[in-house]
Amino acid sequence: MLSDINPIIDDNEYLYRGIIELNWDYENNRPSSATFKDSKGVSVDRDNHRPERECIDFIKSKKDFFAVCKVQTRKVIELQALVKYQPIQDNIYHSEIHDSQDRIQLRGSKPKKIRDESQICNR
């Protein structure tokens, strides 16, 4: 239930991101930095203290992603990006990673650095 979710995302929560095959770096067997580039904000699902399997299954139920990765909220904040809880009608866990309060799309090396901090949890 939406009202049961704290709008403040805990630094220890993981943010899960579905990866399309086009954004997979086969040479290095990991997501490409394009995984974390989106002019509308990088859509992620916060874990909200759910088990990892539940987080992965929920993301994969929305779209048949090639893989799923996760990054800890603390790591995103340390890289000077902003994590915003933004639930949508069919996803109470939906959140976004923005560059800052004033800029949505991540710029510079932030997408690569966030990718480097991410972990593959399903492929």
C-alpha cells in the first residue's frame, strides 16, 4: 500500500534497474553506461526492504528485460546524483535517479560511475 511506504529512500536501500539487450556490454559482460542515461530520469525500483528475488520478479513482470542490476542508494548519492521516490499508478516502488535538483538527465561521467557501482543480480 502506497501510504505504508516512507517517501524518504534509505541510504542502504538498493535501486533496481532493468536492462535491455541493446544496453548490454558483451565485451565486458556488464551493463553499458547507457543503462543509466535517460533524458526523463533513470527509472529504478527502490527495494523498500523487500527480498531481492521479489524486486527482480516485480521488475521482470513489467517488461521482459535482458538483465537486472542494482545499485545502493548511498553510492548514487556519493556520486553527487539525486534519488527521488516517484511512485506511478502501476508501480508503488518507482523512483528516479536525477543529476541534481535542477537537472534531470545525468551528465558527464555519472552514468559510467553509477554503472561501475552497480551489481548484476539477474541475467
